Amino acid sequence: MAIKQPTSNGYAILWTAYQFQRQFGRPWGNDVCVSAMNGDWDANATNVLCVRYAQSGQRIDVMLDQKNSANIRINWMVVWQ
């Protein structure tokens, strides 16, 4: 999936909580693990640091090591118990 940092602030939204539930058929929970990586280093040399759940925004974000306004391709994997 190609995503973009909103206002170049060091994170990009993977899914809202609603989008996550629609895509995976279950709500976000503490038993969910999301792994993510930069899928195209040549297009955007940004490191993916981690994935977080932002409770206040009801979204799942990928955290990045730099701020920029270019698209970044994210390869991801979701697992749960």
C-alpha cells in the first residue's frame, strides 16, 4: 500500500479503526500485532520504526524516522491470537 505522511509529521496512517475492522473482520485489540517495512527504498529512503495504535485518533499508524511529503510504499503483515 502506498501512503503519505499527513503534514509531513513523522507518521502515516495505515488504517482507521473502522477500516481495520472492515478489512480483517475483527476489531483492533491488544492481541493484534502489525509488522511493517518500507517496500520501495529507491522511491523513498525512509525507515519504518514501528506501528502504533493511536487511541485518541482511533487509527493505526506507521511511525517513520524522518518527515517528508513523498509517498512511501508500506509492506505489512497483521497477526493475532
